[in-house]
Amino acid sequence: MSQNEQQYLDFVRDVMEHGADKSDRTGTGTRSVFGRQLRFDMAEGFPLLTTKRVPFGLIKSELLWFLRGDTNIRFLLEHKNHIWDEWAFKRWIESDQYRGPDMTDFGHRSVDDADFKELYDQEHAAFVERILTDPAFAEEFGELGDVYGAQWRHWRKVQGGFIDQIEDVVEQIKNNPDSRRLIVSAWNPEAVPTQALPACHTLFQFYVVGNKLSLQLYQRSGDIFLGVPFNIASYALLLHMVAAQTGLEAGEFIHTFGDAHIYNNHFAQIEEQLSRQMAPLPQLVLNPAVESLFDYKMADIEILDYNPAKSIKAPVSV
């Protein structure tokens, strides 16, 4: 079976066995390590985990959302993607316009508290429906601040105007592939106070050798069970898409971590995943007719022969 997935499982075991138990911003508690690296060879197959189902449709729509420069969850909701709901919903719950039941502790909801979960589900469903049907409400409460899309495509210049980092790096790969400045940064200290969630995957760099394009990500904070499988597949997808638009082959995705952690309320799910057998990795297919990185649509990106184990649910800490 693929070393691409095995190294992720070994990483998980390492954190469970050697990590330090730490408090965290959400109040959930984590088991954490600092400074790790994984390397994924695209020739081995697309690194979408098979020991649990990872919903590739959500990965596609989120990456396309980033590449649009979008920072409002409405586009995601139109594609039935709810992975950023929590942060927008938190802003709504905490606003002076909210008149619903007290949900101060909504980020720590649990299936063990059925009454609270029922209230949460009702309020969340109403919030989603209003984002989709009320443009003014969506503009105010669907907005997440200057998160990834803004930094990637519309970095604000001190002297006014914007920098499109993605467009610039693609042009540099085409015209100056040996540059050591093929970098995109999502960490903007000035924007942090305005962001619903400051960038976890903070900076990435491309590298060209021969006819192969590689990509290294530095991730300051990684939720190993829920977030990291998404991040691996998302940046592997971005690597393939940029390679396709620059006439190169996808080489390696290198994933470098700062604080990598498993939340305390994910331990049982981690043990379940570690008990499972891997399956062969799937293959990624991109529509060769697409002529720009910014023209990809959902239907232009497909995964073939993906046969994972069933999904494993776990709560998100906000």
C-alpha cells in the first residue's frame, strides 16, 4: 500500500504516543507536537486518505472558493459545503442582532447533550437558509474577513491597491522557474484581527526541477484528524492544477507543520481509523481543455477509483 497514507498514520501514532497534553484557544484540550514534516509523491497516487472517507467535493469547492478570492460562505453553501459555517455562525450568535436561545457554548456542542444539539441544529439551519436567501444578511454575516481568498488574490498594499499573489506566482513559474521567490503567503499580521480564523496554512512555496513542479506548505496549526486530511488533498490538488497550467508534471507535496495536534474529543475516532486497513490511492483527472487556473469548475476536477472506508464523524472545535 502507499507510503503516502502510511506516513500520515505513522504521524498520528507519533502524536498520540509522544505528544504533550496542552490547553488551547477553544477550551477543548489537545495532544500536540511541534515541528513535523510529511512528503507526498504524486506519482504514487492522489493523497486522499482511504482509512476514512474524505469528502473530495468539499475540498474542490473550498479550493475554488480560495482561487476566486472569495471570503463569504455563500459560494460554499451554494455548493453544499458547510466546513466554514462554524466561524460565520459564531459571529452571528455573538452579534447584538441575534435573538435566539443562548448558545454561548455552541462550539463545544456534543451528541451527549441532545437538547442543546437540537437547538443548535435548528438555529444553524435557519442561519444557512438566511445566508442563501437574504443577500444583505449574507453580506454582513456570511463574511469571514480577509481570510485565504483575500490574501491569495487581493493582498492589500500599504501604498494602496492589491497584489494577486496566485496570478503572480503562476507567471513566475512559467517565466522564471528557477526563482527562489515562488511564494504565496496567507499570514498577514495586519489582517489577523479582522479574520474569523487566522490562516492555519500560512505560506507555500513552489519549486521547479526538470519538468516537475513541487509545493511545500508551512502550516502553523494543524487539526490532525479533521483538518489535515483536507489540507493534504487540497494542496495536492492545487499542485496538480498549477502544474497543468504551467506545462509541468506534479512532483512532491511537502507538508511542514508547526503545532500539530489531536483534539481530546477525537481520540476515539483516531483509534478507530488506526484499526483500519488502507486501500489503493485514487487518481486525479483534470479537464485538459481548461486554459487558466481561474477557469476550473467543479465538473473539471474528478477522482477515479476512490474506495475508502466509511467516514468517521467528530466535532469541530471553534
